[in-house]
Amino acid sequence: MILVKTYENLPVDTNEIMRYMGCPTANTQTEELIKNCLSDCLGILKYKVCFDRFPISVSENSVKFPFAETSSASLAKHLYGFSEAVVFAATVGIELDRLIMKASRLSPSRAVCFQAIGAERIEALCDAFCGDLNFAVKSPRFSPGYGDFPLSFQTEIFKALDCPRKIGLSLNSALLMSPSKSVTAIVGIK
């Protein structure tokens, strides 16, 4: 059964935002930019995750889910020893994409900052969700595109989780997600 979980007020790591911006050290101007951009976007983010738990069968070079099979030695190695997995999709919502688009026309530095905030926010959401998974043993998350795990497997995840209807997340023919600050991933569980 596909479940949806929402989050609010996830802690912000400004050091991570600076890292995504490519700033090794902060100065007053950068700190002020981050503060202003955070003020503009934190109230509009919609942290949503849809997920389900599936039995899996792992062989040397592939992983079989009830909804699809994928040839991936990387994923098989990652899930070796697991017989179940949580498959999830997460997003921070479309409003941040709108801020990025507007800023890209008016203020490139704000656009870069919003991009970095989005990257930090989606990672914070995935970390919070994976931290909430209550299993004795779980693997780190593994996403399509890692190693030899084909990015095209996202289409199978989208079908299995009904992402557009459940959390408003869509996938185009080029395998780009909208909203852009979104993730699909798999976590082995025991």
C-alpha cells in the first residue's frame, strides 16, 4: 500500500548550502544572501514523500521487485543480503522551481543560492525520511543513476508509487523530474 508522509520545519544546514553554492568560507555578503533567500523560500516548501515496502530478489547482477526487474550489479551489491526494500519518491514542491526561474532572470546570485537551498532541502528531507524508517537493519539510500543502476528505472518507480497523484511529482521523457528538487531511491530493510 502506497503511503504518503509530509514533514515540516526540517533543520537547515547553512554549511551545506554554502557547499552546494561552491563557497568554501562565508563572508557577510554570502551569509546575508543565504539568509534572505531562506526567508523567501522556507514558508513555501512542501516536504512530501510517497513510499511502499516490497519483497525483493537479489542476484549477482540484477534485482527483482514485484513491479519490475533491473539489471544492475551496483544495486545488487548494495542490496545483497536484503529480502525487502522501501522504494520512495520525495519532493520539496514546485514553488522553489518558480523562485529559481524568476531569480535566474533577475539575480543570478539568488538563483544559485535557491538552487543550493533546494539541494540541501531535498537531502534533508531524504535524511529525515530514511531516519524515520524503523527497521533493525537498513541500507543507505540508492537512487537510479548511481553506478550502473539505470536512470530509466525511475519510470518503474513512478508507476509503482503513482507519484503524480500521490505527491504531484512527474517525470518527462528525458527522465527529468518536476519539481526539480526531487529524489527517487531504494533502501534495503531487515
